[in-house]
Amino acid sequence: MVKKLLVIAGLLGAAVYVAKKVKDANDERALWHEATTSPDLR
């Protein structure tokens, strides 16, 4: 039973880590896009 809980906790931790990395990458890409595009002055 304890082994199962440790495996589940490990998988959950890995999923949270991957989700955070993906979110950080998306935020970085959005920031670069905003910084490198010309402003719309209409």
C-alpha cells in the first residue's frame, strides 16, 4: 500500500513539474513576442 502511494505521489510530482515547465515556456514565448513586435498605433 505504501509503495502505491509513493508511486502516485511521484507521478503527481512529475506531472506538476512538467506543467510548470510548459507554463513557464509559454509565458517566456509570449513575453518575447510582445517585446519584439512593433506596437499597433492605429
